[in-house]
Amino acid sequence: MNWLSAWHPVERAVVSLSGSAGNADSPSILASRFFSSAVRERTAGVIARKIPDSRFESLAESVVARNIIALSQSAEILGKIGPEVIPLKGLYLINRFYSIGERDLGDLDLLVRRERVKDVVELLVKSGFRPTVPLDRVLKASGLYLNSISLVRESSLPIHLHWHVVNASIPLFMVRIPVEDLWAESTEIQVAGMPARALAPHHLLVTISEHALKHSYEALIHLLDIDRVVRSGVDIPRSFLCARQWGVEPSLHIGLYLCRKMLGTPVRVGAPRGALARWIIRSMRENHRWPGIGSLGYLSMAKGLRQKARFLLGTFLPRSNEVESFGKRAGLFRVVQRGWSAIQGGRRAL
């Protein structure tokens, strides 16, 4: 039986064609919902190279244009702030693992050292960008939730400036990623013709797996990112050792297992253990994706009742300075809203 037998045939066809061994002769590609499903999964640019379809070709051309804009803007920004920058997520992935036009991105994620943040923000402001939340407000927070700031400029892609890879609206105290190790093992690269730095391959795999979990695998592109990195020859045992030391082994294990079962990723990994991990796997297998999947994963990383209670308290009753660092208002309404969302999501998943 197909592992994705609970998925609609059209959605299974999208998954298949998004991977490396898809069947372009599947009758499902003729269905009207095939294109919309591919767009929703954010893999239409990948599929466009495999089937003759004017809708996919048109979309791929627009993705090519945005990729060019992203790389051009990156060259501008890197030229201003210097080579001590690590491009993250989509920006690095399109530069290294995808052909132009295959993968879209909505912003430019850049990692800089914390001591440089204020200077880099000032340089970006002089270039016409403006922070969406005052930097001082973000820096006053604990760092257990947010370690980044977004800056926008008219007719430009937003910049998401990070000083750590930990970023979420839930408390990630259990994630022990030493940012100094990321810098120490980074290597020199070129992005859009400009010097920059890249995460070590095993660090990249672990961080994008954690990122995929954080987004609750809402789109197939997050798993495809993991698949592309694995196929590049990354050291899997070293990645697991790193993930274990950082406290994020479940996100790596779950991500790799889903990639193996859904995309045929060549990685030897068994089904994750634990009730919460099995719940996530079941939700994905039945295509009951909901925003709380990521929270389940992080809850599984919290060890013991004390840590789990701390996680739940920090999720539903965060301190006001943490909420305000996101540019949102703290208060009872937000608590009720988040609680109701969790209840609704849990009901859909059961």
C-alpha cells in the first residue's frame, strides 16, 4: 500500500513529481486542482521542469524573475554590510541546491553576529529599509523566542536579519544551538558574486529540519529542502550527533523519515519513537497538517514534566516583553486566541 494512500490522488501526484522519481505520465496532472495543489505546496517551479503545461511555465518564469531580484538585492546588501554574513534558508538554498526558477522565496534571511546587529540595521536604514518593530524592543526580550528583526523597503524583498537561528513564537529554551559553533565551522562562499559565509553541511541539515518542524510541514517545499541537502552528500551520522547535542534530534529524525517515505530520499532512518512523534507522523500520513504540529515536536523535545509545563506556560502565557518583541499586544485576548487555535487544531488532527 502507498504510504500516502490517505492523500487525494492529485496531491500524491504533486508529491511524486516534486521528488526525484516522479511519474510525468500520471493522469492526475490533468486534473484542475493539480496546479493549485502544486502552488500550495510551493513546488510548482520544480514540477514545471517535468511537464509541458503553460500554467507551470508561466509561474516558473515569475519565480525566475523573483530569484533574479533576490540575488541582485543580495549583492547590494552584501556589498554594504560585508562578507561576515551567513545567508539562511531560501536565499542560500536557491544559490546552492536549486536551479534558478525552481524555488521561490519571500524574504532574504541573513545571519550576522549579535555585536554587529545595531550597525547592520543602521546601514540598512540608510539604504532605505525600516524595521517593522523597533530594534531595542526586540533586543530587550529573552532570546528564547525571537532573535531577529524584519526590515522592509518599497519594491524590495523584506530582509529578515538574524543574530541566532532560534526564532519562534513559542519558547525554545530546550534548543541548545551554540551560535559560536555555526560561525566557527562556516566556510567562505560567493552569493550573487559577493563574498559571504555558509553553514557547515551538517549544521545546515539540522537547522533546516528544525525550521521545517517549526512551520509544521505546512508546505512540501520544507521537506524538499531537506531532500536536496541529503542528496548533496551530507554526513548523516554527524548530523544526528550535532542534533542530539543541540537538543533537536526529534526534528531531524522526523524530517528525514518523512522525506524517505514521501520523497524517496536515500537515507536509512526508521520511524521515530514516542507518542508525540507518532502523532506528527500520523497527521502527515493522513494529510491532516495543522499549525500545532510544530508545537507537538517542540513539546517532545522538552524533557520531563517540569520542562513540558514550562513550555506550555511559555506558549500560552508568554511574558509581555516577549509578545511585544513581535510587534503584537500582550493581554488576555491573545491568550484566549492562542488557546482556541490550539483546541481547533487538535480537533482537526484527531
